[in-house]
Amino acid sequence: MTRSATTTTRTARKPRAAVAEAAAEAQVMGSTARIVESITTAIVERRLMPGTKLAEQKLADIFQVSRTLVRQALNQLSRDRLVTLEPARGAFVAMPSPEEARQVFEVRSMIESAMARQLCARITDAQVTELRRHLKAEREAVARTDVPGRTRLLADFHVLLARMMGNEVLAQLLEELLRRSSLISLMYQSAHSAEASQAEHEAIVDALARRDSRAVVRLMEHHLRSVETNLSMHPRAPDLAAVLSTET
């Protein structure tokens, strides 16, 4: 084989090696993302309570991945403030302090009050109809005591309002705040609190339909205060495998 042919062969191998490396990296990232998504969903849907220990080996067995990938996922969840990493003890679902809870709801109130006022000035009849469809799904989930379903739908209501503003940055910011709120309030709602929240959503949409901006802002602020007031921080530690096995 000539020198030029050898060089060509080596050059040809490099792209193949790069593709293989990229594929392996994508597989790793996909596995990590799957773990992050599963645990996040379990937290938001009230199936993993604050203080639950997230043992690396148990998670590795559940997801059938290495502990390295589990560690990467837990680090990501820690950055998202959903998991606390404690030296020599391991990873736990975060337990927000009362002060953190106050701060989260303070930020939500500032953002969502302004959002509600602006949306009221531009909302369309079609968007009101879409909101009423969402409210119907909320009512049905609350009526059948579907805790994961109602928790997700009650949170999605706020993100839906943000998306109707046409501002994806706002929607993503609100999604992050709502994930943290899930640890603070939505995860701990009693059936009565969920019914109250759903009724408050109905009142907000009625005010939006009337284009009554003062009422919309007042109702949104009252709603967030009510959710914060109705906290019930009494979690039980669930079985990790039972919670996450349905996510894999």
C-alpha cells in the first residue's frame, strides 16, 4: 500500500471514529436525561416525597445503567434544586426550607401577576376556549382523586398562560419555578386544597374572558397566597423501586 493510500485510509477512519464516539456520547446523555426526567416527573407528581433517599446503586439497578450515569443525573437534579447531595450520606429529594418557599412564591407572584395583566389585554376567544378545555381536565382529575394527574394539570395551567403570551423564555422560567413549587406545595395538596386551587383557576379564566385586568391580577395574587398558605409538609418515604419502575 502506498503512503498516500495509507493516509487516505487513516483519514477515513477518523470520521468513523468520531461518529462512533458521538453516538456513544449521545447514548450516555440520553440515559442521563431519561433518569433526570423520570425522577423529576415522580417528584412533580407527588410520588417521590421530600427527604426520600435516592441510593445510587438502587437507581442504577432500576434504570439498568452504571452508577456513573446515575451520579451525572443526580448532579443535574442538584443543579435544578430538586435533589440535595450530602457528603457521606448520599442524595435525597430536596426539602425546601420555609424561607425558600416564601422566596419562590414571592417570585411567582411578581412574575405571574404581571403576566396575567398583560395576557388579559391580548387574550383571544380561542385561547379562552383552550383554557376552558384545560379547566375541564382539571375538574375531572380532581373529582377522581387522580393525584399525579391533578398535580400536573394544576401546574400546567400556569405554564399554559405563559405560552399564550408567546414568550417561550417566560414559559421555561415558570416551568422551573413550578418544579420547585411542586416540592413546596403541589406535592402536598390535600383533596380539599386541590379543589380550592381548581376553583381559583376557574375564577381567573372567567376574569380573563371578561378582559377584567384588575380582577385577573387580584385573583392570581389571591390564588398564589392560598396555595402557599395551604402547605401540608408531612411526607411519607415511598419505595423507590415501586415509584420509578413505571418510568423506565
